[in-house]
Amino acid sequence: MPEGANIALAEWTADGTPPGSEPIWIAPLHIHHEDDEAWYVLEGTLGFQIGEETIEAHANDGVVVPRGTPHTFWNPKEIPARYLIIMTAQIRDLIDAIHSTEQRDPETMKKLFEQYGAELL
């Protein structure tokens, strides 16, 4: 991300869900208190819980989650999904911190989310 920029764009792939299995959340249910977040599906399908609503987004669909809205997402299909995630610098820093920590216990994760203006639900 360029220095001084407040938006980041990343392309990611989500593994598929085997038949008869429960989908695995890509991110746990959480809220960003200060940041909006968006996704654009390039291939496959992503499922989203946004507040009380559950939706599926397919190739060429975009999804926006306004700050303050509980959300999570997953790949509900067998085939991998490829997508873009559009996020603020603060969300990108949170994701980087999560990926770099070895401690994954609930209390550590809760504190980490709070450090970056978010809340783990």
C-alpha cells in the first residue's frame, strides 16, 4: 500500500467447502467501528452475514459493509472463490497483525481487534 494511502485492495482465494460440511468462516463475526469494507467476487461464490441478512455473492457481484455493521463471510460452494477485498489501512493492519501472531486464543484475538477499531463478536 502506498505511503499515506487509506485504502488497500487485495486479491484472495477462499477454498471450497466439501459436500456435507459446514462452511468455514474466512473471518469471524465482527464489527469495524470506524471503517467500511467491500468485496468484489471474481470467480465462484462468497456467502455473507451482514447484520441479520444472509446473502450469496457470485462472480461480478460486489458487497459493501458499512462501519458499525456485524459481518462475516465464507465460501459456501465446493469450488474455490477468487475475490477482491477493498479495505481501509486500519483493516489491512488488523489482518496483517492477525496473520503475524502465533497466539490465537479468544482473549488475544479480542484485544487485537480492539487495537484496530474493531470488535470480535
